[in-house]
Amino acid sequence: MNLLADGDTSTTRTWTIALFLVFVAATLAITVWAGRRTKGASDFYAGGRSFSGFQNGMAIGGDYMSAASFLGIAGMIALNGYDGFLYSIGFLVAWLVALLLVAELLRNSGKYTMADVLAFRMRQRPVRTAASVSTVTVSIFYLLAQMVGAGALVALLLGIKADHTFLGMDADTAKIATIVLVGALMITYVVIGGMKGTTYVQIIKAVLLLVGAALMTVLVLAWFKFNLSDLLHAATTKSGKGPAFLEPGLKYGKEVPGDAWQTMVNKLDLLSLGLALVLGTAGLPHILIRFYTVPNAKTARKSVLWAIGIIGVFYLMTLALGFGAAALVNRPEMFDPDKGAGNVAAPLLARVLGSHFFGGDLGGAILLAVIAAVAFATILAVVAGLTLASSSSLAHDLYANVFRRGKTSDKEEVVVARWAAVVIGIVAIVLAIFAQRLNVAFLVGLAFAVAASGNLPAILYSLFWKRFNTSGAVWAIYGGLGSAVLLLVFSPVVSGTENALFPGAHFNLFPLTNPGLVSIPLGFIFGWLGTLIGRDKADPEKYAELEVRSLTGIGAH
């Protein structure tokens, strides 16, 4: 079913495009302003380490609250009730891992990228190469998920039907045009503004997202006269699931009567998903580089605390959005055949709320356009952060320290980083165009699985294990990366089920849809095994220096 009724399609198009252009114009102006103040590598990679805890916390929130959070989680709650909120819980709890084990230590130990910490007491070339491969892999899959989502979303929001066109474009052409536009803008943000420009874009986007979600939350609660019991009762009744809608087991960990094996698989899948969500955040490259944008470890810790508060409030609001959509939106409309069930629940809810509170179809079209513009802003900001993380790793790790062995100037490194951003952007655009039919959840799940399986074991071993060596770091990253990818290839996500990438094929030898339960321990095992059988020995003096720097900040950049 089409997202927009024929009567309000034109109005929504006009408002959506106008608001989107206003956001783009404002952020481009800020990017140019920031670009003029970007003088060297420190400014380009780390924003001159000049951001306060609150500013960086807002930027982290902007990086983290992606379109998957805003659209996906609201849709999952609307369709699956209690179980849909598990993603919010997992994403939020993950920040405790980042706060307690990573943020402060990473800020003290590194300079610009994750590999700075990993390579501190190791041989530079193999470790930085492995870290760069992992960073680009995680970032590319995240980029694909966001850009494919943008392409699918635009056709819905502009009301382009199978037999209609917009500016001479059918739905497929409009999706490709949107992917190209998003890619071009993210390249511009990174090439011109660097970390300073990208950070300010993230802050603006975080404010817009919080305001938009807060407005919808208040309207949902006002609809039910701020009575949560009435809201939950209406959502439960409309869901068609009865009391099970507010109980665990509707989607995850489902018990199958008479099938003990499938019941066990379902419960293990739930555990695997939770493990990947909780541990994946602390290994995401575009999140890790944010800790370098503040002047010291204390501010890094404060920025994470601000981020936890901001993200926590946002995820609480997704409860109202999800249950509000379940109560107020026609359930069949949420099963959009293009993007997957539930992803248009929040925009649909905006239309219903606008029509009720702001004067009929026109009010609905305007609020829908506002939320659509916020969704576009969310996608743009996240892809800019991902592109910056990838280009920084390619320039700083691969080019400067592997190919040139550290014999480069800051100016040369920044030039390479800008060209790397262009190349990554073009690759992401091309892949996203061909990946439009891929399952977006598969792409995001792969990014989290790789981050938790490869990056996190290497980071924790580097910081806390004295014996850890170069072989262990390389084995941990490649072992975790390889096992996560291999298990996903042979999982039901790729083949053997109705919603798989290749539903007609049957090579789903691995029963779980999320590989985290197996691939994350394998990442730690590979790191341990590589350390034991590797010929290179750890440098105790370097470890002592890293330990002092990470805990005290002495010698930190």
C-alpha cells in the first residue's frame, strides 16, 4: 500500500523537498565555515580536539541514532510489541561497555584512529593493514544500509507509484537519484569540513531528531490523555496479538510446541543478537574516532555520559512512537513491501497525528514532511561520519604508516584522506545502487557482528593483556572478521527462508540469523591462539608505557 494518499502527495512533496533543501543549505554553509578553519591533520581527523563533553555527546548521539533507530525500532515495536524494544535496550546498554572499557583508555592511548592503539606496541604494517581492512568493511556495510534505506524511503515519501513519475523519474530511477545525491553530499561534508564540519552536522541532526521524536511523543500521549494504560490497551487491541503483544517471545526466543530443536535455536538466536548489540558498539570505528575530538580523557568520559542520556531519552520516546503506531495506524499499511515490515511506521504515525491535531490532510502532510526531512537528515549525518572513519583509516593507517612508513607530512596525509573520501563515496554509491534489493537488516547486522568479533577483541587485548603481540592482533581482527562473514553467508539470512537474500537457494548450514554468539568468542580465541603460536614477542616496556598513558593520560595527544 502506498504511504501517501493521492490528495496529500503534492503537498507532502513540496514540504519535504523544501525542508530537505533548507537542511542541506544550512549544513553546507556550516561545512564551508568549518572547512576554512581546518588547517592540519588534527583539525581534519579530530576537529582540533576542541569539542566540549556536551558537544561531543550530542555528536555521538547523532552518529548513533541512525535511520535504523528512528524508523526501524519504532516499526519493530509497532509490529512486535515488547520484543521490538529489545534493540533499544541492547543499543543503550552497549554504551556502558564503551564507557567502562574503551572511551577514556582509547582517548589517552590513540591519536586519530583505532589502529593507533592497536599498533602502539606492535609491528605497525600488519596491524594497521588489518585494522584498516576491518574499518572499511564495517563502514561500507553500514553505508550501504543507510543509502539503500534512503533510496527506498524517498519513493515512498514522494508518493511515486508504479504507474506514476516524479520529475520524469519512476520509482527505481528516483531511488538511484537519491542514492547519488546522498553520496555526493556525504563526500562534500567530509572533503570540505573534515571532522569539524561533520561534527556540527551531527549536532544539528541530533537536535532535529530529538525535537521531532519529542513532538510526536507528546502528541501520541495527548491523544490518549497522557494515560499509558489506555495507549498500551489500544496498541494491544489493534495489534491482533492479544496479551502476547506486551510479553516476550512474540518475535525473539519463540517457543515452538513439539519442536525442541527450533525452540533452542530461537533462544540462542536471541542471546546471539543481544551479545552482538551490546558488544558491537565498542568496536564501531565511526564511534571510536569520536573520542579523539575532545581535549582529554575526562571530557571523553563526560561526552559518553551525555551520549547515554541523550540516546536513552530518544529510545524511551521510540516506545511511544512504536506503541502509538500500533494503536493509531492501520496495520496493513506498515507492511511496506519495498523496505520491509514496519520501517514506515513512524512516518505513517506522523501523518495520522498531523491530521488529527493540525487540521486534516494538510496538517498530516506537513508533519509527515517534517519527519521525512528529519529522516533524511539522519541518513546524511550518519553516512558522513562513516565516510570520515573510513577515509581517516585509509589515509592515516594504510597510506601514511604502511605504504610510506610514517614519512609523510600532515598536509599530504589530509590530501590523501580527502581523495579517499571521494573514492569510498563513489564505491558506496555504486554498491548501493546494485544492493537495493538486499536486506538492510542483513547489512547492519554484518557491521555489528564484524565490529564485535574482530575490532573489540583486538582493542581489549591490546589494552589489558601484557603478552598480546602482533600475531595475536592480526589473528583477532581477521579471525573475527572472517568467522562473522562466513557464518552469515551460511545462515538463514542469506538462503533457505522466505525473507533471505536468495530464498530459492538452500545452503543455510548455520542455524542462527546472527553469528555473534559464535563469531565473538572466536575473535577472542583467535587473538589468544595467535598470541601463543606467534613468533614475535611482546615488548614489556611498550606495554608499560601504554598502560601508564591509557590510565593517566601522560603522553597523550
